[in-house]
Amino acid sequence: MMAPGPLSIGLRMKSDVFAVAALTFALSLTFISCATDQPVSAADARFPQAAAQNIDANRLAQAYEEAKLNGGVKCLLVVRNGVLVGEEYFRSDGRDSLYHVRSVTKSVVSILFGIAVDRGLIRSLDATVQDCLGDSYEDIPPATRSITIRNLLTMSGGFQWEELQSFSLFNLWERASDHVQYVLQLPIMNTPGTTFTYNTAACQLLSAIFKKSTGVHLLEFARQNLFDPLDILGGRPWVADEHGYTYGGYQLSLKPLDMINIGLLYLNEGEFGGRRIVSADWVRASTRLQISTNNAIPNGSGYGYLWWVSHTGQHDFYYANGYGGQFIVVVPTLRLVVVARSNWTYSGRTADNQWMSTMDIILNRVLPSVR
């Protein structure tokens, strides 16, 4: 803050005595103001809510400058204690921009399953593929029939599959004429429930199971029971397959503040705007270590129900994670939600590097700014 200028009296002085007295008084006020006011730094002006939320504005500014200079980061939003402390957009992104958030979609599917379980529409996570889809798909291989909903939510269906190191199998599945049938016919390599294998295709079984169990597709259910309550009004684009099953592993588009609201829903253990959306029990279970990933990705040693679970410094955190650097990161002990979106149109190693650089900004720049 700049010191005030000379005090304006607004009256013509009738003597030098009065003029000197007025000047002395003005200078004394200026001196007091300069002695008591603290200068506002550029970082404080950029993030006026930071100090009140115990965030170091200078360190936060460094995080945003790094994001701005990064070749692919499109936005970075930081919320602490429910207060939007930082919100900046880059490379043609904006508050109203819809963006395909890739596998962040999976974590949204997890929430929808939680709501359905809470309402008794899905009675047990131990229901099997045969229980749920046997009437529609008569030729399910015996080894596949015993896979449970829980196995699918924890990426431990046992399918012979590789996705994190190669897209070849994913591309074959994506070109299939029946996306559910294709997965049902995949070979089983591991006993279901024993081994984590990241598998977007298997999430399409979850979509089909959801429709069979609830009577409605994921998108329709989400509009009524998640999107509208989270002020994601009118729903969002979410592509379906050839049989109308909403894609369970990707293809959802969201706005940045949609992602923040999803993070706040989970930070507040299933409540949003004073309304219970999903049970606290589900939030805790879905973001608790359900299976080890054997360090399948950096900062991703554990997995819950379609949420990644990890730890940094003194803090546990969990996150929704999309290809190329799409994140909803929740740090409960800090009451912190961080959202980032990045350019995912890169392929292979370039996309991996973009993912890692975006995560680095969050974990090694944003988090240390929080006091």
C-alpha cells in the first residue's frame, strides 16, 4: 500500500501560522501511516485470500509461474478451507471451458456407485459379473464369471491386460464393435482380487453392471444425483458406447469448477452445500488403500475404489487422475483441494512427462506453500 499524499484541507489559509500547523499535522499523519501500514507485495495482490488461509503467497506465486511456463498446463486452481485462493488459466483454457478429463471419469463413476450402494440399488460389492450380467451375456467364460464389482473398482479383475506401458490393447478394445463383450472375452491371468492391473476397458463392465442394477445409465443417474446437487447444472458431455452404456473409464468432460466441487464433496466426506450426497463411509472406503499398485505410477502406490491413494511428507492424499495431467488432488489434513488440467493430446513419453511435471507443481510447489 502506498503512503497517502498530503492532507487536503479544502480551506484557504488566512495566515502562515495556520498553514504551518496544517502542514505539520498532515506530515504527522503521513508518518504514522508509513510506520503502521505494511506494503502489499505483488504476490499478496495476486492472491488476496492466501494470507487468511495460511498460504505463503510468494511460494504460491512461484507455483503459478511454473505452471504458466510449463508447455502444457491449462489451469491451476487451489482451494483451502473452502476458499478459492488461486485460479488461473493458460493456453486458451477458461472457467467455462469444457474439457475431456480422461480417467478422472473413473473417480466420478466411483462416486455414482457409492450413491447407488447407499440407496440399496446395488446391494453388494461382492456381486459377481455372472450375477449382474449373466442374463444379458450367456457366453461369459467360467473364469470371468466370479469377478466382483469390488474387483473391478480396485482394478483387480485379473484380466490379461497392459495399458500403462502400451496402448496397443486399449486401441484394439476401442475399435471393437461391442465394448462390453470384448472385455468379457479377455483371458484371465491372475486370480481376481489379488493383483492390480490398470484397465480402462474393464470399467465398461462397471457401466453395464450399473445400468442392469439401477435401471439407468451412468450419465442419467449422474445428472440427477450428482451433477445437479454439485451445481454442475444441465449435466456434462459424457460419451456412450454402441449399446448406450456411458463410458465408465473416460469420455466425461468437465469445467474446472466442476472438478473443484467434486474435490470439495470428498473433502467434506460426502456433503456439499449442507446436503448429503454420498455417505461418509463410501468416501472413506473409496479413498482408503484397498490394494497395492506395486508402484505402478509415481506417487501412486495405492488404489481405493477408482481413486489413487498416496502420501507425501507428513500428509496422506488421494486423487482423481487423468492421462497427460488431469488432477483432482485432495489433502484432508490441510483442508486442501487442487485441480489441474493439462494438454493430453500428446502421446507416449511426452504425455507421461507432462503428467509428471504437472504433479510436481502440485506436490512440490503448491503443497509447500501451505503453512
